[in-house]
Amino acid sequence: MSETVNVTFVADDDVRTAVTVATGSHLLDASREAELEVIATCGGRGRCRSCRTKVLRGAVPPPTIMDEVQLGPDEVHEGFRLSCQTRAIADCEIMLAPPTSEGGHKLLGSEGDITGRTGIDLDSGVVKHLVTAKIPTEEHEQTSDIEEILTAIGGDGPGTMAMDLLRDLPEVLRKEKGTVTVTTFNGTIIDIEPGDTTAHKYGLAFDIGTTSIVGSLVDLNTGEQLAAMGDVNPQAVYGGDLMSRLAFAQFSPQSLRKLRSRVVKAVSDQIKEGCDEAGIDPAHVYKVVVVGNTAMHHIFLGIDPTYVGLAPYSPTMRNAIELPSAELLLKVIPRARVCFLPIVAGFVGADTMGAVLATRIDESDEIRVVVDIGTNGEVVMGRRGKLMACSAPAGPALEGAQIRHGMRGAVGAIEKVEIGDDVTCDVIGNAPPIGICGSGLIDAVAKMLDAGVLHPSGRFHLKDRETLPPKLAMRLIAGGTGKGEFVLARADESGKDEDITLTQVDIRQLQLAKGAIYAGVLMLQRIMEVPDDDIAEVQMAGGFGNYINIESAVRIHLLPALPLEKITYVGNAAALGAQMALVSERERNRANDIAREIEHVSLAARPDFQDIFMEALCFPGDENVELLASAQTG
């Protein structure tokens, strides 16, 4: 057998890309070698369909069990395979499945005057001094350009000053006969410009999430948001959840560089987009605040995240840091200082600190809960003087990944479901449905439970479907795996000529996701001895959380069974917290103090976590849950 084989990838526009790889390489690795973007939402573990391909020519091994499970016998018979499971054993020609078109994503940011909405004082730490410095004229004067600048602004020393500023200083000082604008950040000179530029002082805040990246451009003179940016995180090609990306980067500097370059480019592109929209010069951006979970934080900084993904999940650093933009390869904003909020511990990252700042849970006199619902969920519970936090790794199912017809919240996604005698779906953009997003998934399962389509254990009522209304009974089918499927939209109604269904595997994926978050809430309640009645409020945070139907979230036990008026949306709290730290150094310093006070709870290290997680997996009404609960209380 030859040591290498030739793999030719054919795109849907008939563009061909050939690559030579070692015999036995997975087709997914071959596509990356060819620098083709083949999405692998599950990180190449055969747990989704995103990397499916079709073998056009050449021999490949027989289908694996994961091929059969994810694609079904019909697609496998037609030559479809999962590229992460299929090895290249001979020269072959492979057709790449076209990516799902997901335009018009719903990405939640925040708007308006930040100081007006939050009541904080404007104190970004960025100060512009308009001065006229003396230009040395006499040979006997023992002075220098920079000393005259410092004298003019009343400073004691330049601190750490960039060499490019010093190199440009002779010309800058003399261009307007000594009149210059000196910009400082917390007393350190970061820019010197000829003339008066005091009106131009801007900052950026970014929430770098596993699924999406959201940014905002802010006028630091007024606190007004000038532009909002957002897009999906381009690292998703290497996996939809954190552990997939950590596995990709594990002990591999080359893979880490790939992940980092993608996020740095995405942030740079958003900066250009925001500055173009607002009509400002990126050189006048002086402060950036970044939040994100621990893995995103480390990857953006270029720190090996391997040990974040291995027990005991220890971060390389937890403290807040401040770096010049050049060290982070953000060349588009050459004068900026980039500030990262602190990490609490493990996977409770800087985004959680942003959410705490925004919700002010640390100042509450009553017990409150902040639940950040996303791929990597976090739960914070407590009040003034006592806060506890845990990470709830929900995975990407709530973002539509690893769901057979799942997709992000974009045009064509089912986002709301009503079930009576039949099914009615609301679709984003009022377009024909092409899939279902997380909010639609939660809504659909809640309504399926109410309609009797689902048993509280999560099983389809296949054997009892004759008790359902006729139209619903016709939608509940055995499916290709024999485990059951429920048709939400028939092929003639959909936008891709096939039924949009929820499978038994999809329901299990939702149970794992919602079970992780609910178990986090239950565990903190148990440790802090907080019954439901003592919770004054549950605040749902995150760009995704804002679109969830609260009643449905309670119905499936994603959230505790509290009165609905006790559950509120707080929007993208992490992004708002980043904006607060951007416009207020007091808030940024407050985050450091709070991070040292929050007690981190490692769920996996708790001996009772397995029982709580099993309880959280099931839907309300399951007799197994009731028996388990009574056993625990007894």
C-alpha cells in the first residue's frame, strides 16, 4: 500500500482542491490540510452531521457505526460519510456538503448610553491633555522633547512608553509649534498627536463566547454606544463546544495558533466594521475590555489552554491583566490598551465577572441567581457578602448543534412552537423552515410534554400514539433508527425538501444540556441551603437566554419551578459588564475585588453531583425523579 494518497475535494460550485496526505488520514484532516472550511461541530467525534461528505470516486472503508447513527442507512447507501470517521485508503474524489445557509443571526448585544442605563460615573482612565509644550531652543538647556511634554501635562514620568511614540515625537512636537494632545491611560502616556484631538476618545468592549463574538464601540467622552458588532465565532469549524476546541489545541502549538488567528482576525474585522460605521479613525481607540470564558480568554492571549481542559481544570492565570494592543496582534488599533477582567476559577471565566458587574448581584440583600445560558453555562447564586459560582457545561445543543436539524438563531430557524390538535411553528424571518434553533427546541419539547407526545423520562410515546389527536399521531413516526421522530414541518412546507424533525437522540441531547444547567442551580441551592421560596429572582443572561420562552424553560426544568414573575431576562450581561468596565475604572477595579470573594464550586468533585444530575436530566412528572427526590430527603 502506498504511503500517501491523493484526495480531491469538489465543492458545490465544482471547484476542485487536491491534496496529498498520509494513507489512513481522516478526510476531515485532509480537508484542513487543503485549507478548506469543513465544519466539525462535535470536534470530530462522530456525534453530529456537520462534516458529512459524499464519496464520488475511489475506495473508502465501510461505514462506521457513527456513520450509520448520524446519517442513517439511506444516506450511507448513497455514499455519504462523516469526514471525521472516514479514512483515505486510496486516491478518491469527495464532494463537500454545502454549508447550511444561516443568514441574519440573532446576536444580542446592548445599546444606548451605558452610563445612563447603569447609573455609573464616566471614568474610563483615558485622559486627553491639550497642552503647548516648550520646544527646546538653546543648546545649553539640559532638557528633551519628552521632558517638556511631561512638564506641560504635570506628569512625573512617562511610565512604559512605546518606542514608536518616541520615534515620532520630534516631528509631532514641532508640527503645530508645540501644541499637542497627549493621551494617557491611568497616568501612562499612550499617544501624542499634533493639534487638538480631545474630541476623539473611543473604546471597545468584546464578549468572546464559544458560539459568538459580540462587540461595541463607545465614545469615552459621553458613554454613548456608536456601533454594535456581532458574528459567530469562526473557531466553530474546529468544534461547537469548548472541550472539542480544547482537544484540538491539546499539546499542539500549531493548532493553538490556528484557533488564535481566527479569533484575532474576527475581532480585528469587527473593529474595522465598527469604526467604519461610526466614521472614526481606529487610531483614536485607546481602551478595550475583553470578557470570555476561560478557554476563550487563554486562546485569545495565545496561552496553551491544554490544562484548562484536564482535571483539575486549572487556568494559567486568574488575575486581571492589561496589555498594549501590539502584543495581541491587534494592529488596527495601534494605541489601545487591552484589559481582561479576572477569572474566578476553572471554567468560571471573565464573562461571569462581566455578568456579576452588570446584574450587581453582589449588592443584593436577597438571594438572587444569575444563569448564563450558553455552550458553557455559568450559575452564580447569593447576595451581598456571599456569592457562589459553578460552571455548567451544557454543550452546543442549545445553540442548535448536535441536533439533527439544529441550527443557530438565523433566518429559517423554528424559534417557537405551538401544539394543539396539530403543530404550528414560528420561523425567524417568516421564511420556510430549514431547521430549529435552541429557543425553538426548548419550546417544542415543552409543548410535546404537554401534548403527551413525550414521556417525562424523555421517551417518545410511540406505543400510545393512537391516544393522540390524529394529526399529531401522524407526525410521530418510528424513524430511521426505530427510536422515534416527531415531524415539526413536513417536506412540502420546509425550505430544504425534507421533513424537519426532532429525533429521540435530539431529545437526549437537550436533556444533557438542560440537565447540566439545572444541576448547577440545584447544587448551589443545596450547598447554600436555599429552598426555591427563598430565591427572590432568577436572572437569565446571555445572548441566547434572552430568546427563551420562560414558561417553556420552567416546564422542562431548565430553570427552577418558580413563579414566572421571579424569572427575568437581563440580556447579554457579560457584554454589558465589559462595557461598564470600559467606561468606568471603578467598575473594572470592583471586578477584581469581587473575583477574590466568589467561592467556586466544582460540580464534578461533589460526591452527590451524580444523583443531582440524574434528577436534573428528567422532565417534571417523571416518577423516577419523585422516587429519587424522596430518597434523598429521607
